[in-house]
Amino acid sequence: MALFPNRPKSGDKNPGDSKFAVQQAAQQDVFLREVDDAMREDQFMHALRHYGKPVGAVIVAGLLGLAGWLWYSEHQDDLAGKQGETFTQALDQVEAGRLSTGRDAMTPLGKDGNAGYRAAARLMEGGIALQQNKPADAGKLFAAVAADATAPQAYRDLATIREVAVNFDKLPPQQVVDRLHTLAVPGNPWFGSAGEMVGIAYMKLGKNDQAGPLFATIAKDKDVPDSLRRRARQLAGLLGVDAVEDPAAAARTGGQ
């Protein structure tokens, strides 16, 4: 007797239907991902078409700027090295007593060197001019450095000191005070030299009450060269100001 398959009862779940539903869900998920990827790609292409050139230009400009900066930095280092070598060679000539040769070697740096070497070269040229008994030329060179806003401040201050010293006898005392008063303060590297000239200018102006204490301060400053301190101590004493910190030590050195 033939057996007929059992007909599923109402309410029973068909395993085939469940499997088909899973396959349909998986296919739909794959399709949705493909659509999402396509949309993203379309958005990227749209952005690339609209913004690709500006963004590319910015990137290229940045790369070019970086390359330019690297080249400039290397070029400046190389240039500074060559200028340093030129300055050293010129200095060797000066120290050997070949002043004209050293001055000629300094001249290109004084015109075309970077700010530091240009100032240093002009200061050296001024020193050479003084040794060659050309104070007017020296004064002009020192004045040029003092007025050069691109020069390092230390060089400008030194140039001011040298210029005022060269022209000290020709300058009105008040002008000496005006030029040097900011340097004639304790703690400044040029306190001794600037303070001495300011003190003498005060004396010329009849301001001994300001000159004496200034000389006394210079005499007691351990950072000032000994020869300058001795001069300041003597000047302070002439003006009636005690500049001796240790009278016993002063007696042992003969009051110097």
C-alpha cells in the first residue's frame, strides 16, 4: 500500500521558507552595502571634481614651500660658513699686522654679508682705520653700524661706544649723556666704558654730584676691568666720594 506524505498542519513552519528568508536577507544586505559603496564613491568623485584642483593646488604649494624652505636653510648655512671663513682669514691678516690686506678682505662682508658678519666687518674696518690714524673714517664706520636696525643689538651698542669715544672731544657733553645713558647702568656689558664717558660729561656740565656716585659705582663693580675701576676710584676720590670698599686692601695696593 502506497504511503502518502504527511500534509503539514496549519501553523507548522516550513524549513524551506526560513532558509529562503535568510538568503533573501543576506542578498539584501549585500545589495545595500553595494549601494552604500557606490554612493560613497559617487560622493568622492563629485567632491574630487569640485574640490580636487584647489586641494591639489594647496598640497603642491605646501610641498613647494617646504622644498623652498629646506633649500633656503641649507643655502643660508652654507653662506654663513663661507662668510665665517672669510672673516677668520681677514682677522688673521689683521692680527699679523697686515692691516690693508685684512681691510680689503673685510670689505665684501661689510657690503654683502649677513647682518651679523656685516656689522662685525664694519666694526673691524673701523678698528683698522683707528690704527691707521684715520679717526674720521672710523667714526663713520662705527656710526653706520650703530644706525643699522638689522644689526644685532650687541654690535650696535659696541659701535655706539666706539663712535662716541672717537668723537668724544668734539661732542657736546649733553649729547654724550643722551647717547650713552641707557648703557651706563650696572649690569649692562658696556657699563664701565659708557659710565666713564658719561661721568666725565657730567663733570663738564658741572654736575659733580652725579659724576662722583657714578664713578664710585663703577669702581665697586667686579665685572668692570681693573684698569677702568682704578681710574673710576681716583675720579670718585677727586670729587669727594669714597669708592673704596676695603680700605686695608686699598692701602696694600697703594690706593690703586
